[in-house]
Amino acid sequence: MPMSSPLHSRSRSNLLDPDRGGAPEAMNLLEDSPPATVEPLKLKPATSSSGYLRGWLPRSPIYFLIAWAIVCVKIAKDSIEKMDTTLRGSFFYEAFLYYNPLVMVAMMVWLWGVNLWAFLHYRVNYSKIFDLDQNHLTHKHIWKVASWMTIVISTSMTTYLYLYSNGEANYAASQPAILYIGLPLVLILPFDVLYRSSRFFFLGTLLRLSLPLQPITFADFFVADVLTSMSKVLSDIERSLCRMYHRQAAFEAEELCGSHSIWIPCILALPYLFRFAQCLRQYTDTKERSCLFNALKYSTAFPVVFLSALKYHVLPEYWEGVYRPLWLLSSVVNSFYSFYWDISRDWDFSLFSGISRTKNLGLRAHLVYNPRWVYYWAIGSNLLLRCAWTYKLSAHLRHNYLTVFTFSGLEMLRRFQWIFFRVENEHNRMLLRTSSSPETEMGLLATDDEEHVV
């Protein structure tokens, strides 16, 4: 999903290595170059029959969304007031379980649109980084998709509340089921509508990251990294599907679909397993030791996941005396190892190098975004959110659904922030490989997009 390099179409087979560190000598060339003038580009909409979505929203969709939200909130409020107060707690838990993962997916799509808008504004050549053709989706297309996802999800949730409050429990239960069946069907729709090339590119990326039988591209590992931030969302989807299949009420579902289920830690660990396998594949292709250290980083998530799940399968005294201390230790190792890798490798900052390679203290020579303080904010907030991020991997901490929602949303925001600087770093590496001059690359970008300028 967006979350990723989602909803894009592929044109070339250029392979980008995400695990190489920046070359100090080359970065000095960028530092000595005069700053380029940054002017935003305006791109035309993607030209394909997927334009069926065009015109389905008003010219100012934000007003339509606000009006629709007001209607949904009014219906939901009236429906909740009609419910028996003794049943509201269990109902809210069920509604949260079904709709929270879908809300998180929609949120990630919205944020991905913001990422693309910023890349366009600061002339970060993301189309070349992700190896896309000229018909790739822009931020406007992504926001249109996110708008429709928001409308569909909120409508389904409101209908669920209305039907349940009016005693139609069976019809209410069908609402989330329709969404969980319908959204994947739209994704695999074979007809040349609804951005088919972009949907198929995303599906192909998912296939490649789950079975890394060929060299890893930037898009492949990028989507896998985004999926690691959505591991809690994936486990909630599995849990919801399990409850739908067994048609269980909240108080009956704990054994098969609740915290005792072995599938929850397995699904939580799956994105890290994908990324771990990708790192091993990269090492096979490049023989670079940094790939093995990267693989080690992802492997540190496995003890966090499975030690936490042991709470429901061992005696309380064993958990408190043995496994909980091990879980705490593994959480600390995972959080700080991941933070170190974010800063020094994914973002290529010099904070941990001990040598100031640039006048930008602790950062890198060439910075795309401004003001400069946003980089230091990103470092500090990433450390805090990396520590909080352990929460979503730990089954024994997820009981209060409002807390779960908050921490899941914070992880989405952390990944959203990470994307800016990870793609910026790859943009700088691309400049070094092509021209060693920012001005030259800006010229190439303008030429490449010339036919898109309105």
C-alpha cells in the first residue's frame, strides 16, 4: 500500500543497493556545489483508462469529505445512544478490532501522498529512485485513492453501528466482511481501470519481497520496511478474519483468535522475516558485510515478538522471573540497534561516526529539506518512537484498544518521517552515481518531467 512504493508502475530494471554507506569524498563534492534553486513542478494526471476515478469526487473533495464525516458522526452518535449501556464495551471492542487495521491502512495512504507531495516540491526524483515510468501516480492520485478509502471505511463503520443498534446483528456483521473481501478484489481486478498498472506493480512487489528469488530493488526493500511498521495492522487483520470465520462473539474468541493464538506472533514476525531474507539475498549478490549486519538488525525483532507471546503459554512465575527480563533486554537491543541503523545507514547521518564530515553537525553534507532543525527533530523523535515501537510487537501489552490505536498511529507517523530521509539519502546517492553535481541532476529532472509541466 502506500505505504510503500504502492500504486506505482515499473518501467526499468535498475537495481539500487540500500545498504551502502555514503562516500565522504563524493559527499564533499555536493557540499562544495552552490545550492540549486528549488521550484515546485506540476505534473499532469496519469494518462490511462484508470482515469475512471476522475470526476467521481467534487472539485474540492475536502469539503465533500467533511460533509460526509458530519453525516456519519451524527448517525453513529444516534446509534450509540440507542444501545444498551451494558453491551457498549464489548461492541466497541468488536468494532475497533474490525475497523482499526483498515483505518491504519487508509492513514498510511494519506501519509504516502504527503511524502510524494514533498518529494515533488523539493525536486527529489522519486520516480527514478523507484524505477517508475511517466504514468506513475502523483500525490493527487494517491490522495484521491485515500479519499475513497476513507469514505468507504467510514460508511461501512457507520452502517455497522446503525444496524447493530437496531437489532440487526447478522446484517451488521456482514459490513466488515464485505470490506475485507472487497478491497483485495479491487486490488487484483484484471480490467484496465482504477490504475491497473500501479495495482499490479504493487502486487508484483509484494510477491518479490515474500519470495526474494531475484536481486532486490529499492522498491522491494522499501515496501518490506513499510510492512514492518504495519506488522500490528497485519496481525489485527488476521485476528479479524479469524473471528469472522468462526463467527465468534468477543467473550468466546480468546482461545482461537485472541491473545493465546499462535498466529498472532507469527504474523507479527512475518514482515521481519521477509526483510531478513532480503538482506541475505543482497549479501549473496553483493558480498557486502553490511547486508549481514542489516539482517542481524531484523533478527532482533524475533525475540521481542515470541518472548512476549510466551506470557500466555507459561506459568506466571516463569514469566516474571525468566521470560519478562529477557523480553525487556531484547526490546532494548532491538530499539537501539534499529535507531542506530536508521541514523547512520538509512539516513547516512554522521551522528555516530565521531567525525564531522560536514558543517551540518551530526548530519550529512547535502541536505534537501529546510529548515535544518527538522533533521534534529527527526533524530530525537525517531529515538522516542523506536522505543515506543516495541509496544506493537508485544502481545502481552495490547489490551486497551485506545492505547493500541495511539501506538499504531505513532508508528505510522514514525515510518512516514523515516521515508522522507531514506528517499532523500537515496536521491543523494543517485546524484553521486550520475553527475556528482546537484545542478546537473536538477536539469535532468526538469528534462525528464518536461512533458508533464502544465
